[in-house]
Amino acid sequence: MRRVLVTGGAGFIGAWIAGALADRGWSVRVFDMTADRRIGRDLLGPRMDAFEWVVGDIAAAGTLEAASRDCSLIVHLAAVLTPFCAAEPVRGAEINVLGTLRAFEAARANGIGRVLVMSSAGVFGPAHADHPEPATLYGAWKLAGEGIGRAYAAMHGIDSVSFRPLVVYGPGRETGLSAGPTLACRAASRGEPCVIGFSGICDLVYVADVAAAFAAAAEGSAPGASVFNLPGAVVEVAEVAREIMRQAPGAEITVDGPPLPIMGVIPDNGVHAMFPGLTRTGLADGIAATLAHYRARA
């Protein structure tokens, strides 16, 4: 059976991707700094405990090399988000930059020919999405990760695919600067008010679509170091609040805060051409699925 190492697999997106890969017949080994499987159990149930687990510090020498032995693919998601990077820059760089370097070094050491990487539309600044110009440390370090992929393709022939979503939402997304849409769905399901803490135009991609993109890349062919934007639905954040209240009558969802420090609209630069058949969930359907998840647990 093919085995994949998923770094950051204890997190929200990691659990979704691990489940999608398992559905396609991959044997999943999770690497994370914690053995806490609460998020994954909530999303996948007992399947989360069926995966292999390795706990360690991604920035430490040798940890990923050992964890990825007998794997044929590395899916590298482990990272800390924008607020942590701003508050603790040195540790943030250790995890986000050195951790990505460790993932590619582990692939080289173990003869693994492909690495899939979670990048971010945070590589763009607030002014445009014509070319990367990050305005946050998180975005700068994600851009560095893409550069690491290009270097390892040129030096060692390791192929990689990096995906750049903007706001990922859906069941389990409860931390980070852009978690507001999901937190608002959770609050609405409980009959609680919620303020989404950012405004403006924003591209929201439902988490199942992100997992599907990674699963397709695990099976597909994209030689060299490929980087794809992963657009979803472009909406005003106020529209998100209205849609939640439409589907949850009586909910009190408001929007208060500046736009995210990222251009709200990212172009499709070829992801659907490279991986035909990818899902692109509309806002109403994504909100409905997220509300249903939290209502079942209210």
C-alpha cells in the first residue's frame, strides 16, 4: 500500500486532507507537534485513530527524515498562522521556513520524488495579485517555501505542487485571522451572536475543495515545482454574514474590522486545467454544510 506522510495532520485542513487521501487508498502517517486528535476525531470519527502518528518538532534535525521513511509522498501542511508569526517571528520562521526545508530534505534523504505543499494567497499583498508581494511575515515565509520547492526541483529533481488558497472555511476551522466565517456558523448553530473580524471582498474556498485538490495532486502529474492559486467564491464578507443569517433565521452575525492584508481576488492560474474535475463549492452550499456540521454537535 502507498504510504503518505502528512505534516500538520492534527490540524483542521490536515484532517480533511488525510481523510481524502485515505479514501483514495493511501496509508496515512500523521506528523505533528501534538498527539491531540480532537479536531480530526470530530471530523473523521474513529478513522483518525487508525492513522499512524508521529509526534515531534518539525524544525528539529532528523525528525522528518525518520518519520517519512518508507513513504512515497510527503504532504507538507505544518505551519503557524499570521498572528503567531507576528507575535513570535523567530519561532514562526523555524516552523514555517526551516520546517519546509526539513520536509524537502526528508524527501531527498528517503528518495521521495514528490512533495505537496500548503502555500497561501498571503504571498500577495493588499494591492494586487499580479505577482507575490507579501505584507505579512506569514506570507513572506510561504513565498520562501515556494522558492525552496523550485530549488529542490532544480538541484535534486524533486517535484512539488504548492497550493495558494485565501480564506479556507468549513467544519473545524476555528483558529487564525480568517476563521471568522466558520466561527460565525458555529455561533449561529448555538444561537449565539458573532462578529466576523474582517471586512471587504474576499475569496473563500470550502475546505473539502482544498482536500480534493491535494488528493488530485497526489495522483496526478505536475512535473517540476508547480504553484497554483486555489480560488473559491469571491464575496463581500458582509454577504457571508447575510447568507449565514438567511440559513439560520434569528442568528446575529455582524462584520467589524479592516480587510485582510491580502488582495481579496486571486486569479485561477491553471489549477483546474491541470487537475480537471476539481469541485468548486458555492458559498450557499459551503455555509449549509458548515452549519449542518455544527448543528449536529450543538
